[in-house]
Amino acid sequence: MLEALKPQPEDQILMLMDQFRADTRADKIDLGVGVYRNSQGVTPVMGAVKSAERQLWESQTTKGYTSLIGDPAFVDAMRDLVIGDAVDPARLAGAASVGGTGAIRLGLDLARLAAPQATVHIPDPSWPNHRAIVAAIGMPMKTFRYFDADENALDMPGMIADLGAVAAGDVVILHGCCHNPTGSDPTPAQWADIVAALSGTGAVVLVDLAYLGLGDGIEADAAATRMLLAGLPEVIVAVSCSKNFGLYRDRAGVVLVSGQSAAQAALVRANLATLNRLSYSFPADHGARLVEMILADAALRAEWTEELSEMRNRINALRRDLAEALRDAAGSDRFAHFGSQRGMFSRLGATPDEVRRLREDHAIYMVGDGRMNIAGLAKEDIPRLARAIAEVCGQ
Ligand code: PMP
């Protein structure tokens, strides 16, 4: 039977990681996989996480099962962090998930249970796994205009036109902040226009929030999600704790869903519990419990907030430094947008051939579409990176 399996395409980013590892050039630069690295080039365990782990080790008396939606205290803590008082909590249901990917999958599975024929609308471009997950679960899919690559800016007229034409009951995926791969997010005024365009359609928004706190701060980064929740009757929010808590491999995430009433929220909760039951019964607890402990304890929360600010400030300083170095190296403002974009990623706007030349001639590794993980860059590498980009892409 197994001979009937089809070969699967290799993940581009993981393939690039392998290529990078095999490269023996000492000055190689990895801008591939989306992980934060500190000034020592390390993706660290955050101090608040270490402290919470120590406390948990001392105090945990059982590893008995939690509930099918995970630890309710974690779900509530994430609700307070992400949503605040934007929606009456009685209208909200949530479930712990296996990272942000699991939250997206859970949110889409929920939508499919409610409306199997719904089309899922994905921004162009987007995180490639959106498309892959939607294809895997067999929902129809369309893209909507998001980014104008020639202008290096959002295509607001295109986006508003496309979103305004979405059918009732369809699902629209939006990145809550720090858009991956472009680093370009709508302004608050543009978000208001997006909410207005969607409000008459009857579409359900799925907000992918994988970088809360890594753009302009927790409150600023949550603002769009809250605006969508306040302005639309039904919203699904898929939250990842991988980057902002540095819990990548512990797989902590949550899906939060606002329904139109408390009764609907109860129905959603029961369906999320069933979906978890059908996949793995109980979502992983360790990372989620650490997050809950950090958010509930004033000292741990202050430590985490400080560490998150340091990460954010480092990313934004790297952005400014890279933009400046490129202005000097290329003698133009063509790359100025790197300084104003937010989150881990920006796109170079390079052709596949230029991306290949950067890799082969300069040992600079980025994804084929020119996506660069700026959060993985070492400050010392910026001058060389800028010179190489100016040489390869500067004409
Ligand atoms: N959404 C986006 C846009 C992402 O970039 C990522 C991580 N690369 C995720 C979701 C999922 O993150 P994880 O499953 O690692 O929590």
C-alpha cells in the first residue's frame, strides 16, 4: 500500500538550512529560516522562560492530562494578552494548539466544519504554509492583492477591492502584524479601511498572529487584531508563542475565536475540543504552562516584557543599520523600506538569479523569493551584506 505514496516536495527553507550547514565558507551569512538571533548569533532561551521552568520543576506535582482545550488558565491569559477588552469575553472561545501552525490548522478545520465549501482567501504574498495547509484540507483557495512589489508598498486599492468582493461565509487570512514575508503592515487608518471593506461581506477573518511584540510593541502589534474583533462579528485568531517567548520547539500556541453570542462561543469551544481530540487528544502543555506562569506573575512578566523589548529593539536597529549601509553601498534610497518595515522579514526584490548569485558568489543565503530574515543577522555582517547586495542587485 505504501508504494502508492507520492513523493512530497521538499520544504524550501529547510533545504536552504541544509545547504547553509554544508557551506564551508567562514563568512557565510544565513538569512533563511525565521528565528531570532542575539548579538552572539544564538537563539536564546529567554530568562523569564528559564525562571518559569525552574519554578515549574520545583512546584509541579503531576503531569496528569489537562483538558482537551489545554490548560484553561493559559487560554485565558493569552486572551487577555492578545484581545484585552476588545470583545466581551462571553463571546470568546479558545483552545491551546501545537504552536502557531497548529492554531492555524485548528482555525481552518473549524471553518471547514462550519462551511465545507468556503473559499479561503490568502494575501499575495503570504507565508507559504497557509497555501499548503488550505490545499491539504481541501478547501477552495484564492489569493487577494496585498503587496505591490514594484513600489515596495501595500497595494491598498487592490486589497480593498478584492476583500470587498469576498463571498459571505468565506475565510480571509490576514497577518495581525509583521507580515511574513514582506514586513509591510497596514497603518491603523488602513486597517480601518480593511475592516470597513470586510464588514458588509459576511466573511470570517482568520488573523495569523505569529510575531506579537516584535514589531512596535505588544499593544501596537495587537491593535489590528483588536480592531478586526471589534468591527466584525466572527473572527478567528491563531496565535504563536514561538518567537515572542522563544519557545519554538516547545510548540505553544492558541486559537481564539469570537462568535456572535455566548451560546455560539460554547459551540465553538466544544468543536475545538473535538478537533483536538481527533488529532492528539490533549495539546502539549509544557510551553503553554510556562507562558501562563510568565503572564500571571508580575516579576516574570516584567522580565519577559523587557527581554521582548530588547529583541524588538535589536531587530529594528538592524533594520535601520542595513537600510543605511545599503544607501551608502548602492548610492540610492532603493532599500530604504527595510528601515520602516517591521518584524523579522523583508523582501529584497531580487530575481531568482540574483538570489542564486548572492548564495554562490557571496555565501549569502536567503529564500528563493528574496525573503531575508533580518532578525537572524549579525551587526558585523551588515557592511559585507550591503556591499554584496549593491553589487548583485544594484544595477
Ligand atoms: N504564521 C506565520 C506567518 C509564521 O511565519 C509562522 C512561523 N514561521 C507561523 C505562523 C507558525 O509558527 P509556529 O508554528 O512555529 O508557532
